Amino acid sequence: MTIIANRDELVSHGNSRGREIIVDIIEYALQSVNSYILTRKTIHVEDDVLYVDQLKYDLSKIKNIFIVGAGKASFPIAQAMEDVLGRRIRRGVVNVKRGEKRRLKHIKIREAGHPVPDEEGYKGAKEILEVAQEAGEGDLVFCLITGGASALMPLPFEGISLDDKKRVSELLLKCGATIDEINAVRNHISAIKGGRLAKYIHPAEIVNLLVMDEVAGLPWGPSVPDSSTFGECIRILRKYDLWRKVPESVGRHLEKGLNDPAMETLKPKDFESMKVHNIVLADNQKICQAAKERAEQLGLNAVVMTTLLEGESREAGIVFATIAREVEARGRPIEPPCALICGGETNVRIAGECGMGGPGQEFALGSSLKLGGSRRIVVASVDTDGTDGPTDVAGGIVDGLTSERALEMGFDIYGSLMKHDAYVVLKGLGDAICTGPTETNVMDLNVVVVS
């Protein structure tokens, strides 16, 4: 199965051999976290018994099966669930990112806005709540949650409008906040996130099927306990100088919640009386480990340096490149030929007007600033869902010849990074990685190969 659509273009110039190796590693790694395949490996029916990982259900004793969910990789999980359960599904609603044209027979698929919430996402979230409230004792509810769910199922707390929620999302996305910080605020202005959906599903049994995209590495979602607090949300907004910029309704709500424990998101103790199971299908650790495995199969020394990478994307790329130069020059912290792998989720802080790009593209292009003259280093960065920022590419690939080629073609790499216009440069150089939807979403994968 080919995932990188423009593979031939990417390896046709620069350090072709190093590029071939790094593209091979990324392809293999992305295939390892395909949500449909992993769901089919996790769930099957045999002799009227439903097996879900280590769980076992006698289907003759289950009254109804419901399916709800949201996220950029939620469709393939829903498709796998329908392929296994078919007509046994009483009702299902799943919100996906706009542009997903596929549909299912027993699960309603709603296209919605991402990364900024929209009206369709709001309507879908209301339907998901209806399904949750329909479930009762003796029923089984599957919650399919992947990265992007926070934006794709917006149901603001009473008194907060959808426009106000959208404004908060826009502010957080541009300020440089981490994904964990963004989701903490989103959880506290939502009627169903932060574990609250589980409250509506109870007393039905819940099975959360999760594809993780949070740096913390802990199960998360609308039917999973939330560790963040109202106080933390206010601190986050003040940290990024947003407290006076958020809509008045949001500020009032957060201040009220700070003094009313009953408004807090659900904590682990709130789940003690509920039947809830968390099954992580894929996460950043899994894809990084797969990248390491493939690099070793190709004869490289390989190391996963971190799965918790955060920070400004272009700066993280520069740091990654300087480590690669140390490997090239002195053989430390690992001897070449080798692959250095890291995962996580970097961000881009935007002030004023900007061009086109995304964190992965800025990571790759930023690293090129430190690679000039190297004939041995190749760096690539991809957003694993296939869409890096508001663009149609997954990320970028660069090497020691990138800065020279850019100069010859009239591109100013540093200037483009300052304007957040990495897309134009990478597309112009033939260095933008194009995948289309990848059927997964486990944050970012960054790989350097030193031959």
C-alpha cells in the first residue's frame, strides 16, 4: 500500500539515496498505525461472542449496541466496526473532517470543520449526545475518538455560543499553545468533553477505542477522565496573553467554574461507578517504534530520541539538525549510518498576517538552515493524519542541498519561515510530502537519516 503519493518527485533530486531511505521509513511507520487494520485486529465476532481486545461479550445478552465518535481518523475505525457488527448496531453517529466523502450503512457520518469548529460539527455533537442519552442498562456503547475530536464535536456549555467557542479556538491555535493546553480549555467550555459524555451514557457500558494525539500520552476524550482544572485553563489563557481577548461569556464561565466544584470536568473518582474500558489502538510511541524497526531492517543504527517533542516548530527543526551535524561530524550520540527519530507535536505561533504552511513544514524547512553543505543528512517531518496545518500536504523533506537549490530558484528560506510561508518554498522545490488521508492521527513523526 502506497501512502506517499509523490514519492518519485521527492527522491528525484538532492541526496536521492538518503531520501529514498527516509521515505521508506515514513511509509512503513504510517502503515503500522492504520486505524482500520488495527481495529480489525482488536475486534471480532465468533459464535455470537464479541471479542474486543481482552474483553468478551455474549451478544445474546447485549440489548443494544451504539457507536459515537469524532476525529480525523474516526471514519476507518467506524468502517471496521460496521464490517464486524453490521446490523447489530442500533444507532451510530461519527463526526469526521470535511472532505471525507465515504459513507456507511449503519453509522451516520457527519462532515464538520477542523481545526476551527463549525455548525455541522455542532449539529453532529447534539446527535451524539442524543445517542448517549438513548443508551441504558444492558447496552454497549463504543466511543471512537481520534485526534481532531475536540474541534469536530463542539457543544458549548450553556451560555457560550458556537461563535464564542470558535473565537477561543482561533486564539489558541495562533498563540503557540500546546495541544494539551488547547484541549484543557476546550474541555472546560464544552458540555460533553472532559469525561462528561460518559455521564450521559451511564449506566450503559462504554468501550473507548482511542487513537492518541496528545503529548501527555494518557487516554483522553469525552468519555475519559480529565486531569485539567478551571484554574489551569485561566492560567493558560493568561500565559499566552489571551485572558482579556476571549469572549466575555467564556471568561464568566471559567471564573464561575473556578468557584463551583460541581462544574468541574470528570475526574477518575467520578468514573468509579461506571463501566468504562480504554483501548488505545495507536499512539505516537507506536509509530516511532515502527520507524525505528524499519530503519534497523534497512541496516541503520536507530534511536527514538523522544515522543514528547514540543515547542516552536522551526526552532525544534534547527535543534534536530544540529544534533544530526554532531552525528555526522563526531558519531555521537549514535554512529552513522543511522536514523534519529522523534515524535510529539510542535506548534507555530502566529502574529498578524501569514502565508501557508504548518508545523511539519516549518520543522523541515527550519532544519534546512543548518544542513548546508552536508552530503549525508536528510530530514523529514510529517503530520501523521496527512494534513499539516491548513494545507493539502503532510509535511516536508530537506537535505544539505536544499538551501542551495532554494537560492538558485529564488526562494528565501529564512524570510519564508518568518512569514510562515513554508508551503510555497517546499512545493516549489518539490519537497512537500503529499499523502492524502492516512487513516490515522498520532501527532507528528520526525526522522533524520545520516548515511
